[in-house]
Amino acid sequence: MFNVREITTEDVELLLDYWYSRSDDQLIKMGADPSKMPSREVFRINILNQLSLNYKLKKAYATIWLYNGIPIGHNNINKIIFGQEAYMHLHIWDVENRLKGLGQKLIKKSTALFFKNFNLQILFCEPYSKNPAPNKLLKKLGFTFMKKYSTIPGSINFKQEVNRWALSKEKFDTLKWI
């Protein structure tokens, strides 16, 4: 029913469709600045370049979320410092699959891969503070709220208030949902 796997070349167009089918308003609600989006081809090349790299060399890594065998979203990390930390992002692609508890089930599986494959000691997530869904989810999953602050969290983002959440390896190992 619920499954998570590493992204493959066959998934890249689905991920790109997610980003490039969003209206400017939808991107802004997610904290993305439409004027900072790279061309679809540049984004494609960036993703494909990461797929063949060893975990220790990856700058970004994504898992695909499946529900009944169908890809419905992705969970990725970037700002990876192997053996130390990474920053997580979560996306359910279609509106009809949101707010159903799917993200909670799927993020649990992705998080296990992130800690294992990158030997992480801490996993951060900094969702846009005005986007309630990921903030509620992170709290429910046991991430610790660290702070709210203003930053430009990534290359496609505008300056915004984000909530920094963290999950340490030590806490991850004690969670009952693993």
C-alpha cells in the first residue's frame, strides 16, 4: 500500500511536472519564488547528475513516495554533510492526496533511508512558516521545534520566515514508528 524508494531516471519527469505545473500563486504558497525557478532542462540535468553519485558525494537525494504502487510525491534532502546533517523537504504532488495522513506514513520510511544512507546525526526541516501542513506533520512525527527565523532557505526561495525543526539520530532511534 505505502512504499518509498530512491528516485530513478524514470521518475524525473514526474518530479519536474510537479514543479512546472504549479501556478505562480501555488509556488509562492510553498515558499518558492517563481522568478528563481531554473529552466526545466537545467533542473532535469541537476537531478540526473546526482543519481549516479556515491552517497558521500551527493549534494541532493530524493525518494519517491508510492501509494498503491503509484508515485504520489517525493521527499528529498539537500545541504548534505555526509555523516553529519541534511535538510529535508516533503512534497505530495496532487491536492487530492494531501491532508489524508499519507505524508505521515511515507515520511517515516524516507527518514529511515536518510539516516541510514547518509549516516546522519541530525535531520533538519525548515518549512515556510505560513504553510501549516508540514509544520503540523513534523510536530506530530516527533521533530523538535528549534526556532522561527527569516532567511532565504534555498536557491528557488524568496526571503521568508521558516520554522526550523530537527530530529537527531539519537531521538530517531527511540521513535516507535520506525
